[in-house]
Amino acid sequence: MLGADLISLAIVPIVITAQRAPEIELPRKVRYRDLYENSPLGVVAATARLAAGRERD
């Protein structure tokens, strides 16, 4: 019972806060080259993972 009461009290500040929902932007296309410039290790790792996944089929 005490746990339920504490959870109910924890929700009160969230409920009384008046904020607008953020605007949702449409996703934009990202060029492979731009992605590589921002995160070269991520591109290499993702490409290696794709190549490894194809070998198992």
C-alpha cells in the first residue's frame, strides 16, 4: 500500500507541469559520405556487421 501511495505522489509533479509537446520534424536523407564524416567507426562497424550477417545465410 505504501508503495502505491508513493508512486501516486511521484506522478503529481509530472501531471501539473504545463509543457507543450515538441514539434516532430520529418526525417531527412543522409548521404553515406556525410555519415562517414560524422562517425567513421560506426559506418565501418555497421558495414562489417552487414557483411558478416550475409555470410551466415
